[in-house]
Amino acid sequence: MSKSANPGELRTPVYFKLPSRSKDAEGYFTDTEANVFGQDKDGKDIPCMCKWVNAHGTEVFQGMQLQIREPATITTRYSPKLCDQRLLIYKGNDPRPYEAISYDDVEDRHKWLEIKVQRKSGAR
């Protein structure tokens, strides 16, 4: 488990999106997702560069016992925008989102943020 990262290790683009639901003029609900870091001048979402480590070894078996789907650990620079349990997390161009299991502001220094994630699934 990494509690920090070298700048060269932050090479995985990750998109943190906040889902919202709004009602249109006719009363229909529409679901939207807004990138927490906004968009560039071309209208593309701005990624957050992270270190992405998939679970392996005994972590996989522990995750199976807890019914965690595709666990991974993200290490990135701290931002208060990322500390919201409602965020959907997209790795690169993968259309299926992840959800946060836990957040760790490493040593409460507001320098690094470690996020444990799992693949988001529908209700059971």
C-alpha cells in the first residue's frame, strides 16, 4: 500500500464526477454528471492524474469475503473536491464507474489522498 507517490507515478487519468438529478419543464428527471475539475476550452473533461494500483494477492481474497468488486487503490494529490462519497470515479476511457469505499488524507497533512475504490454495481 502506497502512502505517497513520485510525480512520475501519477500517470493514470482519472475523472471524478458528481452525479445530480434535475427536473425539466415537463416534469421528467434527467441524470447528469459534472466533472469536479471542470472542462477545458474544447469542452473535454479535465482529468486528475493518479497512481492506480489494482488489488492483488491476499487483498483479492479479502475483497471476495467482503463482496468488494474489482478493488483498487488510488493515490493522488489532495484536493477537498475529492472528499465526497457521492463521486463516481472513471479510470481513463472506461465507461463503467467505480465508487469510493474509503478516503485517507495521509497523516492529515493535506498533501496526498489515498482512496480505496470498487466497481459500482446496480442495486441488489
